[in-house]
Amino acid sequence: MTKEEILIAKNKKILFLPHAIKQMTRLDRMISTEDIREVIEYGEIIEDYPEDKRGASCLVAYINQRPIHVVCSPKDDYLAIITAYIPDPKLWSANFTKRRK
């Protein structure tokens, strides 16, 4: 998957799946739709999931005021936001782009 595919789908429409909304609105996260748009626009694809049961998807990471990870899946007519979360520093590298072993 490429960043261009994600941006093309985003420019059509963004669909926030129920799981994403649930995760974004947790009190310890409070990730806004603007935060998601920023991650998609400026973030880096750090993992690719071509065999995902929901269709090919990827994990995008971006750090502005705080690190945010977004799993998304570009479709023909929209970009599906599958989930979003604040990565745990114990599980990720210092720049939140590589999983710790």
C-alpha cells in the first residue's frame, strides 16, 4: 500500500468505523477527527497488512503534540479508519515507528 492510495481515498471521504470511534473517545485518549486527518496527511506508513480480513490496510504513525497511530484501509469511495490509539512507549521505539522485541 502506498501513501498516495491513502491520500486519494481520504480526499473522497473518511469513514470512521465503530471500533475507531470507540477507541478515539476513550477518556485516556480523546483523539479528534482533526488529529486523524493530520496523521493521515503527514504520517508515515510503518506497517502494511495486505491480508487483513477487512481488506488491505496499514498502520500510519505521526507525532505532533503526542504520538498517534491510525490503522486505515483505502476503499474505492472512501478511506476507512479502523482504529486509532496512543502507542505505549514500552511497546514501541523512541519515535514510535518500530515495535520493541
